Amino acid sequence: SLTDEDPSKYDPCVDNEVETYMNLPEVQKALHANQTVILPWRWTDCTEKVQYSRSDVLASMLPVYEELLASGSLRILVFSGDVDGILPVVGTRRWVSGLGLPIKSAWRPWLSPTRQVGGHVIEYEGLIFASVRNAGHMVPYVQPERMFHLLTSFLNEES
Amino acid sequence: AALQDQVTSMPGWGPLKSFKMFSGYITVDAAAGRALFYVFVESESDPVADPLMLWLNGGPGCSSLGGGFMSELGPFLPNKDGHTLKANPYPWNKKASVLFLESPAFVGWSYSNTSSDAIVGDARTAKDSRAFLLGFMERFPQFKSNDLYLSGESYAGHYVPNLAREIVRGNRGARSPRETLNLKGILVGNPLTDTAVDNMGAVDFWWHHAMISDETAEGIRSNCDFNNIGPLLIGEDVLPTTADALTKPRVIACDEFCDRAMSELGPINIYDIYADVCIPKAAQSEALALTRALGPTPAGLMIRAAVQLSSREKQESSNSADSSS
């Protein structure tokens, strides 16, 4: 049922389309990129050229959050698409809860502009956690309306 | 300098009328010849007052152009032909000016003239990203006082908080206003944060969604050491050379239960368990990159199994077609 006229539909092959587009010479020229038609490689969404530190990948970010929260100067939103199977909402809820922050506003549903449950939210001192219902790993792509509403509410400092 | 980066028209779309867009390179280390590529889309509402938001995709090693800009929250989405664009009905630049960064060097069009720069970790990624933002503010000084937010997903669960800390520390030690950034907040989606907690969450999620058996879930929970071996480092290669008799059987059992989980899960879209997979290319590159970085985690192994299964199905389908013909 996926059609170009309905951009909100999930297209599992979007990566292929993006890669085709980004490798068009006219696109690279328009974006002022070092053109891959000149350089000996194709633009790819993800590269194997980067050799990233494995110990860093394994490192916990919780001490970093503790330092950021202690600075007291930042607003933090952690959101989670609740049908992502690689970094699921379950684990994220656990580490957020594990920070031990005082709860400002208890777990509750939040509604999208169409009055559907967009997900659930809990507000802590210094951090908000919100799930996004029926969103996968790429939340803004899979549930664009719900994510945009969440973004707008956060930036406007609305509850 | 900013005007040289302005993009006035996009192929497959036409002239840009409702917002300004810029793209190009900002050098983050002149000595090494390291420069990061960006696309910047001004807010179409009020670029003077609206916040500035940096978006980072994960991997590590994935482009924020392919994910964020072209698939998720940018003003355009690709059509299926791969040559033309359609409007994204919910672009974030209705609310903020959004900056998409290809980071670290060697991701997308970002580069370094020093080949050893391909070996990188969180510290240099954060340092380079802060250098990029300071360079960006020199090129676009009109955004210097706007509220700055950092955002991203997946491995940006590392990029974003690390960069935030780098900025907070940098602001404290700044010798001049040029070295400060007006950081207001951060947003992270489905972030990799703590491998032990996140991996246990994955196993529980699969079981809660009836995708793996009770025995497999319990086998993983009982045998895989989430605390000491991070994201379920399993297999012979991680055993110490003098593997002790207590550890080795658990590691092997963990490996076996993870294999069983893969078999039970099947070729599912790990990004979105209720969505279809792309046939025949089931591999989602960002997940694969994360898998490469993490090693053989249950999630990672599952993705690989999905790809292998998909490839096998494609081959079988092809063989069948050949036989028919």
C-alpha cells in the first residue's frame, strides 16, 4: 500500500533510494560535496572505513549523564520508539529510572494533535523520558507527526 | 563564506523558496587536514528566534545526511526512483534551524588527509564536533546567540551526551566568548547508553513480544554475563587464553542460546518489529554498523541472521526461477 503520495508510510527500502540520490553527480555538485565521481568511493549511508574504539562503544554513558545533570544547566529529553527491537524501550526505561532522579510528574499517556495516544511520558527533575507509540528505531521517520509534536512540546517547554 | 555554501536548488526538487539551505565543509583540525561535512537548513518559521539544533545519526559510522536529513526529519524525502524528492510533511525546520553533521571524519563526505584518523573514539568525536560547532558559529555568527540543542538517535546516545559534556567543560574553560556555545539542551532517541542494561532490555523485549521462547530467554539471562562482558561478548575469541572452567561453559551456553534466539526470531526488521523488511536487501545499514561495532550481541547476531536468511531466500528464489525457466 506504500505510495509516493503518502509520505507518512514506512518504506523499508528508503536507504537504497537515499543512496541512489546521494550518488547522483548533480546532487553532489549542488551540495558542494567532494564529488565521489572524482574520489574513488561511493557515498554510503554507513561506512566501514571508520575503526571505532570498541571500549568506547562498550562504555556506559550514565556517568556522563550524572555530570550533565549535576551541571544543572541543560534540558534533557530521552525518547524511545516502542517497537524498536535493537535498543528497545525496556532498557531505556531502566537506565533512565536508574539515574534516581526525583519524579516531577508521574508516568502518564501523552496525546498527539489527533487525540490519539502518542506514547507515555514521565518527567524527572532535569530529564524527561517519553515513549513514542508504534515507532521503531528511526522515530522521526516512522512516526513523524507524533515525533514532531513531542519536539515542539519540548522546545516550547510545555508539559 | 556562508554564502559560498548556500544551496539554491535541489536536483529532483527545484529552487528552494521557503527556507535557506547551506552545505559544505568546516575544518576541525587544520594540521591533520580533517574537515566535516554539514547540511544546514534554516527554520522556515523564524530563523532569528528559533533554536539551532544539531542532529547526529549513529552507527558509529553512519551519515546524518542519509538518515536525519534525507529520511527522517529534513525537508525532503526521496521518491522510490531515487532521483526525485517529495516534501516531508513534518520537517523539524518548521520549528528549528537544523544542522546535519557527517561525523566523525570518513563518514559520508567528511574526510581527513591523515589516514590514521580513521581510528577514532568518543573523545575525539566529541572534540571534533565541538570544533565544528565553533567553526560553524564563525561562518554563521547570526546564530551564535540562538539556543543550541544537540540531538540524535542510536549511537548518538554516545555522541550527544559526550558532546554536551565537551561543550559544558569548554564553556567553563573558555578564554573568550568565541570559545563558548549557548547550549540549552539535548534530545536522544533509542540511544545506546549502557550496554549491559540495553542488551538485557533487548532480550526482555523479544520475550515480552512473544518472539523468542521461554527457554531461550531464560538461557540467555542465565548464561550471558551482561555486567562483565558488556554487550554479550560471546564466543571463543573473547575467552582469556587461560579460560577458567567456570567461565567457559557459560560463554558457550550463552552463544548457543543466542544462536537459538536468532533462529526463533527469523528475518525480522530489527528497527521496527511490526514493519516489513526491504526485500531483497533486508540489511539496514545503520543497524549493521552498530552490529559491527558491538560484535556478536544477541541483537547483532539477529540482524546478521536476518541478512543471511534474506540472501538465502533471494538465492532460492533465483534458483527456483532458473529451474522454471
